[in-house]
Amino acid sequence: MNVADSEVVSGILQRAGYVFTQEISDADVILVNTCAVRDNAEQRIYGRLGLFNRYKKRNPGLLIGILGCMAERLRFELVERERLVDMVIGPDEYRKLPLLIEQASEGERGIAVRLSRVENYEDITPLRTDGVCAWISVMRGCDKFCTFCVVPFTRGRERSRSLQSVVQEVLMLAERGFKEVTLLGQNVNSYRDGDYDFADLMRSVAEVDRSVRVRFTTSHPQDMSDKLIETIASNDNICKYIHLPVQSGSDRILKLMNRTYTIDHYVGLVEKIRRAMPGVSLTTDIISGFPSETEGDHQVTLDLVNEMKYDGGYTFKYSPRENTKAWGMKDDVSEEEKGRRVGEVTQALHKISLALNQSMIGTIERILVERHSKKSDCEFMGRTDTNRTVIFPRNGEYPGEYIDVLIQRANSATLFGTRVDAENADGGNRLGALQETSL
């Protein structure tokens, strides 16, 4: 979501006549986009500001601005008390950036952090370099008010873009050669444009160009409808990958979190998804050490992880956030205990994903080539429909191409293989693949 927001900001600044430099020492304005969902994200930003201020000492006219979720939370500390930045701009005020930069250049410190009920930037063309994958924000804010989450206070209430504006943006991206789009929202499946819901949006986007893959994130279990499940299942270019945060395996903790579903409901939803989409990839989020979480609550969370057999997950130690309801609860699980519990959840997820990935050795998978491998220019990286990362030796491929890869080894995060010709890729014939490996 921050990538998509940064592209919106870049589009606004480019339209105002600004140009970008790859060298930070050449910059007249430095903007850093921030997240306030977890405390460690906020702590890292202070290190970045220290680096930026070293450049400011060399160039006193340099302007430094904070964008995004930290703006509202830390505006007084960053601008007035610590005087670390010249501008603080909240996620609904990006249109004011050119004016704020101009004012800051004249010595004023700019603060614009008002939240909006209507701002969705649908008329702003994000500045994207040509590539393979694009992120499209289709709605902003959240109305769920989970007791641990600061998003409704930093990004405001839910509001959606028009379906037509999203479809038009996807069409433009397809014409530029993009081969995958990810629709974004804090709770994307509560999208609504008049009579159109998120399933309608997904179907409309999928119909723009059947060679373009469609993904989305992130979902709330309460809003994963039968209609949406059927839409994902019935469209070949909608990826069979769903991120479905559970947060805890304990009904008591879920109620304290205001998650508005029970574990029985969640498990039934997962069963429904897997019946409709055999082979679907399912990932989740889990918070360890929420106030009053007992060892018993932790154990049922581990039990759920092992029962669901997630393909992966994001794990977090609970950190109190101001303004949330949980801020008033006693943070009574020690940091050491939080670390132990999150470590056990992470280990369980790791073990499951390793087994699932290794079960794919010998299969042939269709992947979308994205870019060079981070470790070698002699290798390419791509992803399967189910969002698994695949690394393979370069052999004349190009980003944006669909190819078939024989999986030869795997770890918990990545599959490794070699390209096979389409005539030999008989729909993932395991026996044929194993025979080729043995040769």
C-alpha cells in the first residue's frame, strides 16, 4: 500500500514540474513514506531521519518531509519538539504537497494531516516505471476498528474508487505491457461502488485482458463472501492465492480484538475456499502476546496453524498503539514471552511451508517472469499463480513472459528449477517430471 501511495505522490509532484534524482546528495526535497501499524516501523524511521539530516547539514536548503501514517501520530514531536522535519503530510493530504514544499522553502513548517471521508485519488495517475507488476489502490481506510489497529485513526474511514476508474487504470496498464495487477485496500473485500461489490470489481478487472493476472490484498474473514469465492474460482486469470488474516486461534482473544468472527466460522470459510479452489494457496497474519493472552490461547493458535496448513504467514509481537481500544488494556505479556510465542508460531509456519514446497519437487509450474534474481544476474525470478517464488537459470527469457519450470528443489520460501519447453510441460505430469530429473 505504501508503494502505491508513493506512486500517487510521485504523480502529483511530476505534474507540478518536479523531477527525480537517483542520488540522494543531489536532492532538494527528501520525502519518506511511513507506516504506523507496528512500533518497530516507527523506530526505524528515526534512523532514516538521522541520515537525512546529515545531508541537510551539507545543504541547509534541503527540505525533509514525512508522509503517511506517522504524520498524524507524531506531527508535534517531529516538527515542533524535535524539529527533525520541515513538512508532515498525512495520507489524505498529498494533493497539497507542491504548495507545502513551496511554503517550506520560504521558511514555514507545513503540517497537513486532516483525514478525509472522500479522498481516494482516483483522478491522479500514479507515476510508474514500465514493469511487470502494478499495485492499484481501490479503496482507502477501514471501518472495522479492531482493538489493536491504528489504521482507522491514521488512514480514516472506508471509501472506494469507482469501478470504472479502476477498470480504466487496468486497461492502461495492460496496454503498457504490465502482466499482473494487485488490487489494494486495508479491507479490500468491503469495497463498494453503488450496487457493485468487490466480486463485481474483480470480475470486471479480470475481463480487461485475460493475459493479465489479478491479485488482491488484504481480506477480512467477515467479508469473504460466497460470491467472491465463486468469482475467484471461475476466472482463470484471478490468482488462486488468498491472504486471510486470522490473528489468533482463540475465540476469547478474537473477541477482545473485535475481529467479529469465531474460529468455527473461520475454519468453515477456509474449507469452503478449498472446496471451490483445490490447490489454492492460503496465508495469514498472527499476533502473539495480545493483552491477557494465556499459554492456552497460544497453544490453540498453534493448533489452528497446524490444522490449516498455511502456505505462509506474517507473525508479529503485539505492540500497543495509541488511540486504539487495546491501548487501555494491560500489556501483561512480557517481551520475552511474546518473543517465545511468536517464535513458535513462526517455526510451525516454516515447517508447514517447507513440506508444502518440497511436495512440489518434480512438478511443472507455469510462472510469470518478473525480474533478475536478487542474488545473481544469471538467474531470473518469477511467481506461480499461487504466489510461490521460483528461481531458475536465465535462458533467453524476458520479464512479462509466461514460462513452464520444472521444480527440482525447494526451501520454505522458494522453489528452484529449470525451464522446460511447452510441448514437454504436460500440465504438471509428475511422473514425466520425475523421469526427466532422474536423467
